[in-house]
Amino acid sequence: MSAMLLDQPATPLRAGRVRIPQLHGGEVLIRISACGICRTDLHITDGELLLLKRPLILGHEIVGTIVAAGPGAGRFVEGTRVGVPWVGWTCGRCRFCRSGRENLCDQPRFTGYQTDGGYAEYTVADERFCFTLPEGYSDAEAAPLLCAGLIGHRALTAAGDAERLGIYGFGAAAHLVAQVAVHQGRTVFAFTREGDREAQEFARELGAGWAGASTEDAPEPLDAAIIFAPVGALVPAALQAVTKGGTVVCAGIHMSPIPSFPYEILWAERVVRSVANLTRRDGEEFLKIAGEVRLRVGTEPLPLTQANEGLDRLRRGQVRGAVVLVPDNG
């Protein structure tokens, strides 16, 4: 099968031919129809996250059709459309798994990181960690739901019942979670790179009550803020923007160093916290919401062989919504 392979950090992906992966117990073989490019893929490619497998097939926003099942796999029938997310396997035995926090499993396997992912024509996945996808979304539209949507949902939950919600960085995750927040009756304040008028206008189109640069002050105090941009300097900025008792949620897997800040902007019971990975319950909850609230998913499809171009556009901040790779014959 065709695949895009990462051999070394900070090098372009290489187009190659590899064997279709073999099935093991409980796994399904999936013919891939779409795979979103996530910022985590960029962190891996750029060497900001340790490369654990070489060569590696990136990609954990996978949409495809089941074409075969391994021994003991019987949850789906052949031909079912499914989604494969970042968390591809957890041990089920550690104290985190046993307490409903499998996102913090001590021995996880992450799709497109420890195991090969979706920048290819086929992949295998543990059927227990595959999701049934809501109707009404094309394959390309469904792909970003599987990480941008899921981590956005977990971050929004961590933000609590904030009525005035700030979102820093308006990319794939932010443009989805903003729509959910607006649907829930919250007011969204979108913060973008300075001068990014296109992203600010996109945020307003999706219902944001205000949009401006991250260097600007919010027009009123925020009850909570979610930071999707991997920029540590935004943490003190967001703390200064939230009111007493407010929460700042860091939603990325990687962030540049957070500069020191005076205790007074944390005082008054403000909270800074992160979110990590996801649980299957997160996925079920969010995909149910996506089935009830028809989200506008901004996608920019590219052929699989142009994965490097997609990563570079994301690196430069030139994506409106999400880049989605489709097989060259798709």
C-alpha cells in the first residue's frame, strides 16, 4: 500500500510502499478514505515530541471502512464506516484506567505515534477504540472531529459552565468547540495571531461575539479561557483576562515555555490546568453532540502525497479549519 513515512525528525515525509498491516486479535483492517492533519503530527515531525518508531506513519484523525476483522473482533460488520482517534489502546489495569481515566493510562498506545496511523491507504485498529460516526458528515468533514473535536470537547468540559469563554488560537479544534459553545448559549471571544483578519472573520462567521488579536484586551472579563495555540506566553495573558475564580485550560500536547508571572494574576482562586488525550466516553459524548448539532467543519482536502505541503501550511498558520488528506485514488 502507499504511505507517507517519517524516517527522522525535522525531515520531510517520504512517499513509499509498505505491506498492508497484519491483523491481530480484536483488530479490524480499515481502508482509509480521509485522515486529518493535527498539530500533534507537526510536533512529532518537527522533533518537539520524541520519535518513538521509525519509520512512522503519522495520523490519528482517521475515517475509513472496515474491510476485514481479526480473531475475536465482532463489534462491527464489514463495510461499516468508523473513526480512529489518538488513543488506540490502553492497558485497562493501571489505577487510571480502573478509575475511568484511561486518557492517563500508564502504558497507552497512541495512533500515529506508537503505532502506525492514517497517512496511508490502510490501517489496523483495536475495534474497542473505534467510533461509529454521525451521519451527515462527509469523510473529510468527519476526520477533524476525531481529535480537534474530541480534545476541544474535553477542554470545554474542563472550562466548566463559563458563560464568557475565551479561545486562544483559532484553528481546527477552536472552530469546532466555538460552535458547540455558542450552541450552549455561551459568548465566545476568539483570540488569534496579530493581523490574522481572516481567522477573526471566520470566528465571527461561526458565532463568536468578539474576535481580535491575542495582544488585545478582551472587551469584558472572561469566566474561562481555552488555549489551543502552543504558545506558553498566552498562559499569563489568559490569566489576566479571566475574572476571579476563572479557569485557564491548556489544551495542547506541547507548548513553548511558560514565562514567569506575578502571583497576583493567579490569586483569587484562578486555576491553570491542562487536558491530556481523551477517553472513549469523551468520544461518545462529543460525537453524539456532533450528530445533534450540525457543525460546520472547515476542511482543505489534499492528496495523500501532498502531506508535506499540508504540514507546512499548518506550520505557517495558513489553514482555515483543518487540512485533510485523502488517498490519491480517492
